[in-house]
Amino acid sequence: MGEDLGNLIGDYFVVCANVKSETPTCYLLKTKEVRTMAMYNTNQKGKKSYWLETKSYNQEKFQNWGRLGNPYWCLAYFVLLNHTAYNG
């Protein structure tokens, strides 16, 4: 996740596990949850690195896609982003 959790953008993060298996699982996390769950380490040069431990997000509540509310706003935003990217 980088060196600074303040650089995380977006309202949600999707974490996908076991993507090459027959039973992949995706978890939906709010940005504030990611910041709370993040682990970090500082190397010998003083550089911090952040990551998520599987046990922190491997919970049924994070598999609830209803947390998004109305799913159509996500689709509309995705279409808008793609339209802007391809058409300037």
C-alpha cells in the first residue's frame, strides 16, 4: 500500500484472494477500515511499508457487497471514468 496511508484514495478497496482457484473471494473494505487494519514495518533506512494481514479482512462482514448502498452509482462512476479516459 505504499509508504503513506494518507495517499490512499477512493471510498472503498476491493481485496481479492485465491483468484486462480475455483473459489476466489473478494472483500470490500472502506478506506478508513484499511487505514485502521494496516500493518507496517520500518526498514533499516527508515522507510515505512504498509500492508494488510489476511486475518484482518478475512471476515464475513467484508464480503457483504450491500455495504456499497446503491450499486448503480458505482457503475455510473466507472462508465464516466472510462469515457473520460478514452475520450479525454
